[in-house]
Amino acid sequence: MFDYFFSFFSNDIGIDLGTANTLVYVKGRGIVLREPSVVAIDKEKRKVLAVGSEAKLMLGRTPANIVAVRPLKNGVIADFEVTQEMIKHFIRKVHNRKNLLHPRIVIGIPARITEVEKRAVQESAEQAGAREVYLIEEPMAAAIGSDLPVSEPHASMICDIGGGTTEIAVISLGGMVVSRSLDIAGDEMDECIVQYFRKKHNLIIGDITAEEVKIKIGSVFPLKEEKTIEVKGRDQVKGLPKTILVTSEEIRQALMEPVHLIVEALKQTLEETPPELAADLIDRGLVLAGGGSLIKGFPELLRQETELPVHRAADPLSCVALGCGKFLEELDNIQQKTDFLGSYRKR
């Protein structure tokens, strides 16, 4: 009853605290913030200079005393203090200061993180001003945000390819029956592109350039019309600026290793799925979510490899945040009926 009364005085928040990007959902308003999970710090003064989009522009371009960092690695907190400052910044940016109370916060977390890592996420949010913190596994949040019927006695399968992790789960009756989490996702793909240019073309490029190339011409399945792009970097031998022309076939080759690992993880998950649920998937198929799923050809490749229908979520980048938001909208009901979903937990 008190939580119901308090809800009138605080803007409850759902956070997709991603390795690459953070999305914030405010109850009753929807997704109000999308920013890179990057913080720029003055190393000498240990002072935060910029957060989000402004900080990302500084990656690889800062003087010696300033460093732009990503405080999360593979979906978990790598720098507690910086993560806390980042969450504080985002809360201040979206939270209505006229409200009398601190918000309740729902945060999406990778399915396989440890209790210590969960505690770090919770404490970061509490130190940033949360009244209460709830954690929900990202595969479940992504499935809810993709409008999959997770509470039905039938199989729903989600593959969420984010920045730091790929989360795969088969869900039925509100719980994850089989799940798998691997540290292979968008960031690993960027690194493979960086290494490809270094080895194949003697060209040194940064992570931001690699990401741009991946987004513009990256593919994991042959295209009807292959594309080309100019890439600028530094010649590894001469040390001088250099521009080369690369094709989408080359980028597909560069992405081969991480994509193969994701496909194998999907197949292993299917092998562990109980027969009755596996039968459901023949008709229902699987849903792709996350920014990594936007790489051209992913649905086609997975259809070929799994022989299942493959669909991309309507808004792949927002699925986890939307799932956290739907959880928020039902939070008061969930507290009264704790068996609504098997995946959530109050920490």
C-alpha cells in the first residue's frame, strides 16, 4: 500500500545498463534516454568531465590527463565508482526534481553473472539514489520487450546480441528453461574488424571506425549487391595517414569467428531444449534482439543454420529497456502476486 502511495511522488525507472549503450525507461513516459555507456574522466583530479554521447566523442581523442572509458565490460561492472557516477548522471537527466522521493529502479542484467556482480549493480544504483532496486535477467526482459508470450505453456526463444554479451534463452511459463550467455557480441565484432585491417591491410583503425564500418557495410550472409566503403586510419609500416577501399565480403570474413561462436551457442541451446518445447519452436521460431542483430543477413544465416523461422524484433535496440519498463508498469501487481514471473527478483 505504501509503495502504491509512494508511486505518485517518484518517477520509477527501468534501465538497460548495457556495455555499449544505456537506455532509460521512465514509468508512464516510455524510453526517454539513449546514451553510450562512456564516461570521460580527468585522471589527475579524478573528476568526471562528460558522460554519454559527449564522452563517446572523446574516445581515442583525449590528451594525456583525460581518459574516456566504458565502466562496464561484458555486461558487468568493471569500475564501480565510474558506473555509479554514470547512473547518477542519467537519473538526474530524466528524474523530475519536483518529486519528493527517490525512484524505484529495475535494471536488466546478464543471465550468468555472479552474486557478487549482482550486488555491485544493486549498490551502484542505491548509491546513485534508488529507493529500491530490482534486477531482471536480460533474456527475460528482451523477450517481454519483444512482446513474446513468456507466461504461456509454450516455448519462446530469444537471442539478444548486445555490445558486451549475447544472451540466448528458451522461455516457458514465465521462466527460462534453457539459457546461455557468452562474452561474444558487438564489441568483439568491432575488435575482429580492427585486427583484420591490421593484418590484411597494415592499417591501424580505432574502435569507433570499426563500429561505423560494421554498421554501414557489415554482413554475415552474402548480399544481393555487395557494398564498398572508404576507411581511413594510420599505415602500420610508414606511420602515415592512409585511406583504403574495402568491400562487404571482407568485413563478412572479418566477422566470421564471432558469428560462428554465436551460431554454435544457439545450436547448443536448442540441443538442450526439452523435446516438447523444441517442437513448439518449429512453428514459433526464434526472435533476434539487440544492436548486433541489425547486422545485415543475421536472420537469413540463422534460418539456414537452425532450420527454424527467425524474426527480428520490431525495435531490437530497445527490447531490454521496454521489458524493464513493462516490468515497472506491473511492479505493484507483481509485489502482490509474486508468481507473475519466475525470472524477477528483488535484491
